[in-house]
Amino acid sequence: MCVNGCCYGKDNNPDKGAYYKYCGQVFWEFIGGDENIYTDIIEPLGYKAKERNDDYMIKYSQMINRFTKEFIELFCDNNGSIDWHKLVKFNSGEDV
């Protein structure tokens, strides 16, 4: 039997003819053999993932800010306009 598993969502008609599609809690019960696996294990993992994602977004924003600051310092004039000559020379010019 072929099964299309989906970690989230619902599908009230899992029999697709050539295969079955199990979604959300039904999927986790199918692979874990326990009707409570979704709430006992999987749901708390989602909260942990959100905590990690929040931390990642903070660090990601900090890195974007650092890259932006460096780009402005190296490739923008005092008005904030990009100095295209300088940027193209840096990216594609010959080292002298």
C-alpha cells in the first residue's frame, strides 16, 4: 500500500484509489502506532521549533543589518546612492 503522508492538515477522504493520503494526527498515528503521539510528542516539538525559529530570525536580522552596513560603507556615496563603478570594479575588475 502506498501512503502519501502529510505532517499537518486534514483529509476526510484518505483513500485516493491507487494510494492513501494521511494528514495531521492521522498520519502521526499511522507511523507511530499511538493515537496520542501527535499531542504527546509532535505538538510540543512544534513549540520548540518556534522558539528556535524566533532565535534564528533575530540572528538573521542582525546579519542582514551587518551586511547592509558593510555594503553602504564600501559601495555607497555620502548621499546613500550606490557607486556602481566601484561595485562593478570590485565584483568584476582586474586586481591591480
